[in-house]
Amino acid sequence: MTSEQLQRPASAKLEDPSTDLSARRTGMSFQRTRMSADRTLMSVIRTSLSLISFGFTIFQFFGKLRDSNVLSGVNSTRNFGHTLVWLGIVMLIVGIVYHLQFMRELRHERNAMKEAGLIHGESRFPVSMTLLIALALLAIGLGAAVSMLFRVGPFG
């Protein structure tokens, strides 16, 4: 590079067609990485939802059998149901924390590249709808777990 090219502002670096194309490709790769992180969080949601719902079903099923005097002493299966629900909740919390950390680092890297003039950065990084669904599921899972534990509310 010539000294004139090095002294130009960051926005002027993108005027070269090949550099502009490369910057756009890099910008699209950030979007693909963001979508990939959302898909990873969706996998965590599916697994957590399965654990929570299966644990809740075990808890309710054996509770109904005990209440109708079909079985006695089914505390171990009810405890297993509790364990599955709490495992699903913990897994969801870990997935949400990982997602938030990853997205914060991705945004930081993208902003650094935008400031350096390496990408356009015209599109914004909106809040992930997948993250909002994960937070809603977390609230529902916690409500179900507390309700099961203290035998109160609609799930107790």
C-alpha cells in the first residue's frame, strides 16, 4: 500500500470495489455467525424443554397414581421427575449465559471491524427472538419447579 492509502480515513478504504466486496462478505459472515448462535440456543431450548416436560410428566403421573392409591411409596420417581426438571432449568440457564457471552463478543468484534473500516456494518444486530423465548421458557420452568417443590399453584 502507498502512504496515501494508509492515511485515508476508514470509510475511504471501502471505495475500492474489491475491498468493498470483501467487506460485504465479512459483514454477511457476521450475520451467519449470529444466526448460527441462535440455532445453537434453539438446540439448548429443545433439549431443556424435553427434560422439563418429561420430568413434569413423571412427577404428575406418579403423583396421580399415589393419590388414587394405585401405588404407594413413589417418592423416588417423583424425585426423579424433580431432578429432570431442575436439570432442564440448569441447562437452559447455562445455554442463555453462553449465548449472551458469545453475542457480546461477536458484537464487540463487529464494532471493532466497523471502526477500522473493514466492514460496512449497515445492518444492526437486533435482540434475538430465540433469546426471548429461552427467557420465557426459563420463567415457566422455574414456576413449574417451584410449584412442584412446594405443591402450590397450578403445577403442584
